[in-house]
Amino acid sequence: MPTPPSADRPSAAVVKAADALAEATRIGVPCPPVRSLLPDGDIAAAYDVQRLNVARSLEQRGSRVVGRKVGLTSPAVQRQLGVDQPDFGALLADMAVPDAGTVPAGRLLQPKIEAEVALVLGADLPDTRITVADVLRAVDFALPALEIVDSRIADWDITLVDTVADNASSGLFVLGTSPVPLTAVDTRGVRMTLTRAGEQVSAGTGADCLGGPLNAAVWLASTLAAAGDPLRAGDIVLTGALGPMVAVTPGDAFEARISGLGSVRVAFAAAEGATDALPEAGATSEGDRR
């Protein structure tokens, strides 16, 4: 994490914010922003909230951490939130959806989707001073991926504090199934198209992700190593969006194609009781990219 836990026992403010986010998940109703519950602009406290709810998920759901996601890799979103670096969240095993799988109705609150390059580590990364060479040596293979982001905060009314506390607005993720070694693909130069029912709704390149997915991976590895929690063999890293996020409507089906990596698909079950065709949800603007 960017900073060590602020205390052995979380503060009352951290517990209150974590409880609000957990309750939103439990009842399926987004909550107001949690930034008002925490010290103004306190990113360390926001990561404490994230840690607490991840720990609760591991204990209550019997899940396990399988990797990390990088968010805020878009300069436009960084400017919007007044920050100069990305953020990150934890990936849990029960957040994984099979390629071409279907997300059940009601599983998420306010889902959006984006296409990314995923890296899977075959070796531990060093504990300090991570370089791109370290990442290149440690990565076993790359995969196309879909991240289904979600927010427990009503109307996506988020600042950096809110999204960090909310596990970097994580929801679910989908990995492709044909691994590609990094020696066979230029991750910075890849081109991505995301389609819904065959119609293109988002596009971008590897360079649109913090200048390249490997840059995002180096930032993440360095940040975690500095906090004493380095990336290890087997970890999945979702490196960040290659194009604008797209809002999800029940009944949608998406496919992402990333040059050199292949494709990955996911569908969303129609809302219960729905009989008529649902209206299409348009792609969001460039400033809505995570």
C-alpha cells in the first residue's frame, strides 16, 4: 500500500466509512460519498478503509487476494480529481468471471466496463527499487482483460478518497484464456476495440494507459514494495483502461479485442422480469476513464 496502516486498530472514522460501503454492498443500494466521514483529503485513511473491507471479505466470504488493479491511469481523470498519480485496489478470487461468462442480474450496483492488458507474474518482484527490467523478467504472460468497475457510492459521486476507500471502485474482472509472452507483444503499441452487440463503443491503445501498461505495473510494484507488500509470483495485475469506460445495461454483451493479445468476452443477464429490448447505453466521455 502507499502508506503503512495508520494504526494497529482502525480509527472510528475508518470503521464508519468501511461500514457504510459494506452496508451498501449488503443491501444493494449505493451510499453517500464517504469522504465526509474521513479527514479531508486523507488518502492514507482511505487505504485503511480499503484494507479493512478487503480483510472482512477474506474472513466472511472465504475469498483470497489474487492480484491488484491499477486505476486512474488516465491523465484526464487525474486532472479531474486533482491528483498526479494512479491508485490501486485488491483483486479477490470471487471477483473473477470466466471468459464468455454471464454476470447475474443484481450482482453489481452501478457497473461500467473497460478493456485492459492483464499481466500474470511468474516470479516475485524485488522489495525495493523496481525497474521495468524487473517487471519484464517477472511477468510470465499477458492476457486481454475486461474490468467491470462498480461504485458503492451513489451516482459515482467520487473523489480520490472515495474511490480508494471503495477498493478503487472494483467490481469484477474477466481474463482471456490464451496467454502471450511479453516477447511476442508490444504492450505500449497494442490497439484495443470494445464492442457491445457488435458495435464499437470504446477504443484506445496501450500508450493511453499511463504511457504504457508496463509503466502502470512498475508504479504499482514500486508502491506496494515501498509499503512492505510486494507483488509475488502468481499475482494478476490489471494495468488500467486502454479506452473510455462504458456504462453497462442489463442484457448487454461485450467483446474486447486487443491486437497481439486476442479477445475476451462477457455478458450481463437481463433484469429479472424484463421482456422488452433494453435501450443501449452510450460510451462515456474521455474524462470518464478510470
